[in-house]
Amino acid sequence: MLVGEVLRTVPLFAHLPDDLMQWVIDHSSEVHLEDGECLFEEGKPARYFFVLLEGGLLVTKRIGNRDVVLTMHEPGAFTGEIPLLAGSDYVASGCAVGASRLMRMEADEFYQMLGICTVIGRGIFAAMANRIQTTEALVQQSEKLSGLGKMAAGLAHELNNPAAASQRAVEQLQEKMLQLHASSQQLAQHITVEQWEQLSRLASEHSTEQLSALERSEREDELLAWLDERAVADSWELAPAFVEAGLTVAELGTLAEMIGDADLERALVWLESSLSVNDLLATVEQGTARISGLVKAIKEYSYMDRAQLQEVDIHAGIESTLIILKHKLKGGIEVIREYDPHVPRISAYASELNQVWTNILDNAIDAMQGKGIIHIRTMQKGTFVCVEIVDNGPGIPAEIQSRIFEPFFTTKDVGKGTGLGLDTAYRIVVVDHNGTITTSSVPGETTFRICLPEKFVK
């Protein structure tokens, strides 16, 4: 049973008059926890205000696949006031460290206490403001690290594909170059300069052709029959290369007439080697260009080696963000761009703005479960440059639309979201850039509209 002497040791109640202390005792109860036993769980409805009398309480928040420690409460601390006052679920979990004893007060009594005990109200609100700021900073830092981890994993996947393709091409290129060198030496002894020129022209004028599986199979069968009629060795290896390059039976027939039957096989082996070398070089070029493009996008996304406040091309920032998120867009999301080419550059904190595009686009991707359409529009409205990001997902329920920019408010499952993504976007746009961010949503169309001043001086 609670007694006044025990509650007097709690700073929150230390200076209460006796009658108010008795009121607190009459409207509270005790809770006893064993070591590791949970007092409240993240995502569950908030029903109580607690004061720790003995033991300890470890408060953690689930971010991604790990629990992040927010604080360790010692005797005299209180908890549960933030979700009760915000009207939200618990934003974290609290479990006992050692055998613990707590005072528990139900929500209605807690609200009543704030009304009749102004001293308690001031103490709670002062502590709550500090806690929100501290908790938000800790969670934001952890979320940034988690986001960097996800981004790094996605970029590693994006970089691995062109890197692996380039490596395979280089390995095959060495073998094909040796074949080309050997066949060139053999063929040079049997054909004229004019025949060399025509053969080289045939190799250089053809490139990879896009064919359906059925078209490819039919052409290979036709070429195999033509090669087999002329008893050309390794026809099964030559035919696919010729089909890939778009060579037809008619073109090979012209080549046979020009070269003659005696040197046809040598010419075809040289032609296949030359086409393969060209194809492999193109693969290496495409792979390195892709890697270079990703590195450039990362640099532009983070705005490394540049002043913090600068003249920013909105379109470039959005595009670099889309490249960073490409691994999440591949599942079936179409991005439609409607950029106004006449919008001016704006003064802004570029890397911060890219966080805004990332948070909103990432939310849209999650809402659509990886399938749907995202429209991105830009326009100028007076002295403001505006960006609209529209998705055709299920929409945001009308009853919570007014709360989506609140810190720690989220509709995602525990561990899937911290509730700070849109809060961060709001602060960057409104507080840091003197802009506006609004949303409207119905099923099938959710729009975020960000307007930023063209000229901004902090």
C-alpha cells in the first residue's frame, strides 16, 4: 500500500501539501515487477502513468530489427505521461531491471491530477519537454544509422550487378582476344586486302539486336542449317553470336560468295571472335558507366565537398534520390516525372532537402507495397518552387491526417517505423527553410506538396 513517506522521496511529489498527497495515494495503486518483466509495450494503447519507487526500468524503442535503449529510469523517475498527453499508443517499451515497485495511476485520474495539482503539472511538463527533445535526438540518430545501412545494402546490390557483369566480360574478353589474334593470323594469309575491308565492315556495322525468345530460336535454327550445309565446324557456337549481332542468312551468303568456300570457315571464326570482342567491350563500358553514375548520384545526394547552404537544382536532387532508392522501385513501381523546366534554382540546405524527398518517397513505396505509380511534379508559384509527390496507394485515413507530422506518430508496425520521417521532413521544410508542406489523401491518391522560397537567408 502506498504511503506518504514513500512518495515524499519522489521529487515530483516532494512539496505536495498533505491533502493533495492523500489524493494522489487514494487515486493510485502499486505494481510489482520481476526482473525482465515488461510494464508497457511499444504500439499498445497508453492507459497509465507510472512512478518508479524501487528497482529500475529500461526503456527501449524498436528500430528496424534491433531495440535501441532510450533511457534507464531509476527510483524517483516517472513515465507514461507523453503518450497519455499526446493521445497516442506507447512509443517505446519499458521492462524492469531487477525486482521493481511502481506507483500506477489510470489515465482519467492522471488528467484530473494535472488539473488540481499545478506543482505536479509544471514538473511533468518541464520533464516531458526535455524527454521529447532527448528521445527524438536519440531516435533520429539511430534512424539515420539504420537508413544508412539500408541505403548501403541497396547500393551494394546496385553496384554488384554492373561490377559482376564487367568482371565476367573481362574474363571472357581475354580468351576472345586470343582467339581473334590467332584467327587473324590464319586468315591474313588467305584473303586479299579488299576482302579484309569488307569483312571488317560487316563486323563493325552490326551490334546487339533485341529479339523475342521465339524470334531468336527461329533465327538460330535457320543459321545452324545454313552452316551445317557448308560443314562449318562448331556451328552451334557460331550461330548464337551471329543471331545476337543481327546477321542474317542472306548476309552470310554474300560473305561466302566474296570469300569463297575454301576460306569461309576461317572468315566465320574471325567474324564470331570480332563480334564477341565488340559485345564484351560494350558490356564493360555499360558496367563502368553504371558504376560511375551511381558514385555520382551518391556524391550529389550527400552534397559532399560543398558548402551547406547553396544554390540547388530541385530536379537534380530528386533524381539522385530516385537513383539511391532504385532498389526499392524495381518491384513494380512506375515513376512519372512532370518537371517544369523553367523553375529556378533555390537557396537551400541541399542534403537536408534530399532527406525530405527520401522520407516521402520511401513512405509512398511502403504504402503501395512495392507496386503502383508515383507522380512527381514541379512548378513555380510566385517566389516559391513547389514539388508535388503523388502516389496511388490506399491513402491515409481521414481521422489521422492531421497527426501525420507529429513526432513518433506512425501507422506502421512496431520496428517498421519510428514516426519521425515526416516530422523530420516538416522541420526541414518549415523550420529550416521557411517553406510549407501539406498533404491531402483519399484512397488511390495521396499528395504531398512542398513549397520552398526561391531566395532563402537563414
